[in-house]
Amino acid sequence: MFQQNPFLTANQLVQQTGLSAPTVNAALADLERFGIVEEITGRKRGRVFSYRRYLAILSEGTDPLPMTA
């Protein structure tokens, strides 16, 4: 699901998977501990998780070209 949308909330995952909120939150905690996803809001509610590796792959080679005078 993170490959389709690299930014998701726990509630979105509950709705999309049909899993319970505790199951989704436990899975997100494991994924965060393994460094696969990262919580990016710093909030306790309405947290948004990002799929870091996918974002890194998407941004490869996207550095701006150097300015020439």
C-alpha cells in the first residue's frame, strides 16, 4: 500500500486492509523500529507514516543541476 501512496495514516491502513486498529498500529510500530517507515508529524493522533526507502528511490537522480554563470 505504501508503494501506491508513500504517505499513509493508521486509519487509512485500517480501512484499506480491513485489519483492526491495534493490529495496524503494532505493524506500524514494527516497521518503524526496523527503519522501513517513519512517522513524520510528531503527533500522538493523526500520525502520518512515510515509506522512506520508496521516497529515496523516487528522489534518486533528482538533485538540481549546478548553476553555471
